[in-house]
Amino acid sequence: MKQQQGLSLIELMVAILISSILMLGVLQLFSNTTATDKTNTALARIQESGRVALEVIAADARRAGYQGCSSAANPLTIGNLTFPAAALGTTSKSVTFRYATTTDTGTTFSGNKTCNGTTLYLTSVTYSTCTSNGVSRLCKAQNGGNASPILSNAGITSVQFGVPDAGLVSWIDSASITQAQLDLAQAVRVTLGITDARNEISRSFTGTFELRNRL
């Protein structure tokens, strides 16, 4: 009986086929792992961006209506603005916060000062959605200046105001709220829509902020 030396052609082909199947499995596993890693990384970035963006808006929302060492309920006129009503402003899907600050903006806060005698100035901050080259961005404008982007692939999807109503709170959208209702608002709710750079993942983030100077 003749002893076989090496592999036959059929055995070699079977071995190549099995190796190819194994290699395809490994490549598929690697591809899936890479895609999952990219998705998780993008999601983490979106979540962090949403958290930071809401914190930035919250900082201004909580200062809205501040008038220094004076009750925020006291009527005060600065130019064509009358506080406390002027503490808030809005258009559809945008919100403006106005308050006194020690930073010199060029407009004094009608002589109001801090409790230790520091001069106060009027500050106005508006958050809105602006678009450049087809990319939606969350933008911030200060004291009548141009809107500057603070977050790309993001925008305000809704702004609502919490208005007292028979002991409860009614949430009214910025597009339909009246000035009388805005004057009574005690909270603001902002919803942001944020996507990743590849436009494959989208998440909504909502922040509700009490207007401390109206409570």
C-alpha cells in the first residue's frame, strides 16, 4: 500500500475554505466591534454636549430678573425695557434672559447697585438656533451682538414657560405665549436636539429652570 505524502488537492481546498470562513467571522466581529465603539463614543459625546449646553443656559436662566440690592418685583425702566417684565423675552424657539451684572456692558442698570455698592450694568443673553453651511448650531448672542455658535449639530427644538394657573403650572410654548403670560412665568423649559457629526445618532435633552428672581 502506497503511503500518502502531504495533502491532496481536495484536502487543501477544504482547508482553505475553512480558513476563509474563520477569517470572515473574525473580520465581521472586528467590524461590528469597531462600529459599536464608534456609536458608543458618539453617544457619550452627545450626552456630554447636551449636559454642558443645558448648564450654560441654566446659568443665565437663574440670573434672569436680578436687579441688585433691590427687590426683583420693583418696577424699573432702562431705555425701552421695563423690569421685572423685561427679564424674559422670546420668539419661536429662542429665549432671552436679562439681568444686572457687575460686568461693564456700557448700559448701567438705572443706578442700581449691589448690596456692597458696586455699579451694575444691563446684560442681555439670547439663545437660538443658527445654521451655517447646512449645519445646525446652538448659538448665543450677548448684549445685541452677533450670535456665536456654542455647539455644532445642535439646536433648540422647543421653549416653554411655566405660568401659574389656579395653583398649578401651565406650560406654554414660546410660539403661542402672550406678553401677559410671559410676565408671570416662573420657570422655563428648553429642549435641545443634538446629533453626532455623521448624523447617525440623535438625542433630545430637556432642562427645566426655575426663575429664582420671580419666585
